[in-house]
Amino acid sequence: MAKTHEIKAQSRKDGGKGASRRLRHANFVPAVVYGAGQDPENIQIVHNTILLAAKHEWFFSSILDLNVDGKVQKVLVRDWQKHPFKQLMMHMDFLRVDENQAVRINVPLHFLNQEKSPAAKTSGVVVSHNLTEVEVICLPKHLPEFIELDLAELKEGDIIHLSQLTLPANVEIPALQLGEAHDIAVVTATVVKESAADVAEDAAAEAEAEAAKAAAAKSGGKPAAKPAADKK
């Protein structure tokens, strides 16, 4: 069963940019809750509560218990606005969740044991994480906080697709219902080819070595004599 994460908030009546600005100056984050056939509700949350929660993956990918004045409702973070360069959350949008209706949400991928894999130990092989999260569909009670992908057996040239992910029970990836073209690569272990400059440098070094061998053969195995300096 998924963990529960509670966020405490307070209801507010004032709306508009001016009211939101005053809330931010008082260290609150203005927010709105909507959905599930109910009227939108304006709320405010202590800024540090949001700042600390936003440091965790679960805040953006889990069903949250939003406690507004003692009344708890199940919600998802649907949108947020951050200050361009300050550690400041400007606004939050929460979507109410019906526990009997499936939700679609992006869940983080956790990659395990990559450093132990043959691919990671092979020179010239680059392991690429083409996705860091995947969209799933399930009932709220089945929503995982993350999906693990064990890369311990990853070898040179391997490609891991969406269909190869091990999903929890009752969780699906909707993209796979659209056909094989949507079964995209999650992880690839690619051999990196030498650049044209590297190839040219290797060829020049090889040619120089061959020329030195040929010169040594002509001189009976001795290094070629240096030309005498011109006498004046």
C-alpha cells in the first residue's frame, strides 16, 4: 500500500494578484484546489511546508492528503509556479482525486545496479537513460511512488523498452495500448564510435610507425642516418 503524505493548509477568501502578493510577503503560498465535481477552493500553505515537500519525488507523483482546516481530501499536484531564480514557490494547483476513478500521472524511474553491469564496465560503452519518468494509469490506491529498473545484467548493445518494465499489480502504461511504435527505449547501452579526428590521428600514427619500420629495414635494422650538415 502506498504511503500517505499529508500537507496542511488553510482556506482563504481573498483572491486576485494583490491578495496573493500579500500572502507571499507573509510566507504563505497561495493555491487552489479544484476537480471531482466540486467548486474550486482558494487555500494558503506555509511556504516552508511546500519548500520542504517539493524536495521529494513523492510530492509531484503521489496522491496527497491535503488537510484544509482539519478536512482531508485526496489530491494530486497539477501545476506549480516557481520564482525564476529564488528558492520561492509562487503558486500551486491541486486536483481533487476520486478514489474510485483511475488517474494518469508520471511516476519517477529508479535505476538500480548500473555500476555493477557489464555495460558500465566495458570501455567505450555509454549507458543512456532516455526516460526518467513514465506515465502510468491506475486507481489512486495502487499508485506507486516510483518504478525500479534493475540494470545489473545490462550489456553492450542492450536496449530496454517500456514493455520490459516490471510494473506493480493493477498498474498499466497507457502508451503501450497504442501499439509497438509507442514501445520506446527507456535505457540504451551504446558503443561510442571514434570521432573522425581520432580515426585520422590513429591512421597517421600507424603510417608513421610503418615508415619507421621500412627505413630501419633499408639500413639493415639500424636507424636511418641523419643527413650531414652543409659545409660552407
